[in-house]
Amino acid sequence: MFRTVRGFLLVAPPAFFVGFLAFLLSRSHAVESYVTYPFLADAIGNGLSKRPVARFGLTSLLFFLIPYLVTALLLFLAEIGTAAAAPLWKGRKGSRLAEPPPESRIGFVAATLLVAAILGFSLHRVAHGGELAGGVNVAPFFVAAVPFAATVAGLLVAGLVAVPRALHERFIA
């Protein structure tokens, strides 16, 4: 039970940190020129005013945490509904959904982390260094979005990796 929630909760934070570190390693101009958003200036405080990487990291983390927690809650509620409806679909009480194959899990984790690294390295090209026309630095939003995009790609890879076993079990076994 709760496989989707557990998978997302375990893989999204490392994907965020991989994407963040890859973005920092790409030597983007957006990190050094980052100015705290006015609505976050009080929350971040004056202590980080001299450290642009720390300001950028904290802002990216805040922009990641809120959607992360909301998504985890929605996935948790969806898993509860799926677990409650599983006996209705199977026609008997106490039936459980099948566990995903191990190659699907490995493919999901590996693809998610790899895509997060690739996206993190390529983010410096998006929006010309992270700034829009008005001088607003949107790079923290992009860094916070990396684990979500990487998770979607990881799910696609996990589904593709599971196809041969499913076909084998369906037609041969």
C-alpha cells in the first residue's frame, strides 16, 4: 500500500538536490545575480544577504517544498482511494494490487536522477540566465520544477521497462 506516495517522497528530494547541484555546477549567472524576492525578504532575513548561493538555495528549497508537500498529500489521498476500491475491482475482499517489478523500480530511480541532472545542467539556457525581460530572476522556480519533471520522465521509463515482463507474463506464462 502507498507505493506511489513512498516512491515520490523518497525520490523527489534527491532529484531536487541533484538538479540544484547540477545547476550550480553549470556556472549559471543567475545564482550570482540573484536578488531575493520582496515577499521573501523578511522570511529569509539579513543573514543571507551577503551569500547569493545560500539565498538562491533557500529560495529554491522553499519553492520546492510547498508543491512537494501538496503533491504528496494528493498522492496519499489517491492511494487511499485506490486501496479502498481495489476489492471492488477484483471482486473479492482483501485483494491487493501487484507489486511493481524490481527493474521498474530501478528504472524509475535511475531515470529520475539522470533526468534531474540533465535538466539541472541545461537550466542555464532557459530564460537567458534565469532573468525575464523585467529583470525578474525565475531560476529558483525552474530549479524547483526539475524534480517534478524528472519524476514524470522516471515514471515513463519505469512503465517502458515493465512492458517486456508484462507481455511475457500475459502471453507466455
